[in-house]
Amino acid sequence: MVHFYHVYGTGHDPYAIEAVKQLDKSGYEYALTFLDKSEEMRILVGKRYRWPSLPLIIKCDINGDEEVIGGFMDLKEHLGYEDDCKSCKDK
């Protein structure tokens, strides 16, 4: 595969969990980084990608290029999937 996705999130956020489920369904490779235990890393990631919240999904290619996809809803649109996150709607 020529690209993969990097998901930054927390283990208790239903949107981060649903993002990973969508990537599993898609068959794309992905890396998952939980930022539950480091507020400073969370701030650093937000500044680096100019994205204010989690989850944050980045599309990475084999040349090291990165494209900010955004959050769960942006990933859903990017992949062309319907929103079926029931626990997200409850939040």
C-alpha cells in the first residue's frame, strides 16, 4: 500500500474508536496514537497540524508527505462512508 492513516485520539472518545473501525472496514493500513496520558503531546500535535481537537486523522505516504484529513466526520466523507456511530450520537 502506498499510503496509510495516522489516527491521534484518546481511548475513551467514541469518534476516535469509530475512525479506527472505518479504517478497518476500508482495508487501509493505519497507526493509532493514544494521547490520554500526555497533555503536552496533545498540544504539540494540535500545533503541528493546526487542528484543535481529537481525533485527528492524517493521511501519510511512503515519501513522508502528510495530508490532514481532519476528524471522524472528515474521514467518513474522505472514505465515502455513511455515519453509523450510534455511541457518537448519544454523546
